[in-house]
Amino acid sequence: MGIKQNLKRILLRINSDLTDLLYRRPYRDAEAGERKRSKDKLLHLDLVITECCTRKCRDCSNLMQYYKSPENIPDITVINDLSRVLDCVRVGELKVLGGEPFVNQQLIIKLMQFLSADYADKVDRINIITNGTVIPYDDCIEAIKANSKAEVTFSNYGLVSCHQDEFVDLLKNNGIPYTIVNGTYTWFDFGRPDKYYESEEFVQRQYKHCYNRKNCNTLYRGGFYVCPRQAHGIHLELLPNSEDEYVDINDFHITTNDELRERIMKLIRRNQHISACHYCIYGKYIHVPRGVQQP
Ligand code: SF4
């Protein structure tokens, strides 16, 4: 065993939190204070509008590669869910994603209109996350352009993002803001959705430092989830369905907006890890090449 591994072992034995901070922790949580202070605002929210994707990434942490019959989420479901949530909390960054969201362009158009009307004040920023494989139709581009809060982010997977350059030109010509995220050539390996039998200490620590549970709370098919892996894993019946670990936003027992806000804020402030974390190895911080396609 090398010096580096020995050092890691010794540090882990002394204090695992300190080890994460000094040696393994993958990011600095610059928003921790703001998140803690916020009583009625989600800094980020992932809104899933489709399970369909144009690619099948072997290591997709959100488990999209496990869908055998993926579907676009019905317009009415997405709009109703979003209005229910925005009736009780504000959102800093609303991330619109799939799968590949531009597979469901009619819904993007409706969302842009919906978020320009009654709910315009409830969302600071709308960020559509794409893999750059689908060129939007003119009416979709027009709808994005008409919403001053909308922007597009490309998760650049190199050759896999085959229409990115053309798409970027389209955005430039229409004055739509965009970002290309190509700084990371590797992903963290979250592992297959299998139970890993790691120690409680490991699972709790990985939850505590998990980027996704802080930045990617997910709204999907009537549920408000801690992270997208949990949302899709439960829907795919690959992960345990523990009903007290997400909020059913259409639960008829929740009768007021205050009550729903309280349930959502309690979930995002939850200290105890969720069951899904036993089926995840994010906290090992293993790197894998991004966007590797499976047959
Ligand atoms: S399952 Fe747990 S550790 Fe894995 S991404 Fe979700 S919250 Fe994070």
C-alpha cells in the first residue's frame, strides 16, 4: 500500500470529517449559509420534464439508463406540480432537465409561457440543461428568447454532444445566454443501484457532503425528492420506496401552502441520510470517464 493510501487510512481513522475536508471532499459548499438562512426559498430545483434521452450513458448518476420505456412527463403533471410548489416557495435556479429536455419541446414552450405569467416573480433563473444532441425548433427558440430569465447550459460530452456547435450558433443569433460546461472530463461514479452494505458512518458522511442533495432537489411526477437518483430509483422500483423520505405534493392530508412549505423545507434540511444512500457510492469519490455509451 502506497504512502498516499496509508495517509488516507490513518486520517479516516482519526476523523472522517477532517479527512473529507482536507483530502477527499469534492467541492466547497459556498451556499451553505444562504441555504441555512432561507425560510421560503429553494436555491436550486431540478424539474424533470422527460425520462427520454438521446444518449445512454453507462454512468448516469440519475439512473436514466435503466428506463426501458421512457416517457415524456405529461404537460398537465409538470405544470400542476410546479404551480403547487411555487405557491409555497420561491426558487433561485430552476433547472429544466430530463433525460434530454429538448426531446419534449412542446412542454419547454408551455413552461416558458407559464413562467412569464403568474409565476414570473417566483423564479429568479431558468436553466435548461442539454447534452447538445437536439437542435430546437424555431417556436421553441422563440419561447426561450421571450423569457428574459431563461438560459441554456450544455453538458459537453465531446463527440457525444454532436449538435452542440450548431445549437450554440442558434443561441448566439437569438441573443439567448448559454454556458458550456466542459471543465470536467470525468464524472463521479455513483455506482449501480445495488445495496453496498457500507458502514452507517460512511453512508451518513456521504449524505452530509453530497452535492446533489444540496443542489439537485428534484420535482418529478408529483414527488419532491432529496435527489434525482432517489426520484428515478423509486419510480423504477430499483430503490426502496420510503414514503417519509420525500414529499407527495398531492397528498390530500397537506391542506395548506404553509404546511407544504414546512414539509419541503424539513426534507431539504433533513440530517439523517435517506435509504437511497445505501445504494450509492458517491462518497468514495471514484472518477469515471464522462458520457461513456452503453449498447
Ligand atoms: S443517494 Fe444519497 S449520497 Fe447518493 S446522490 Fe442521493 S442523497 Fe446523495
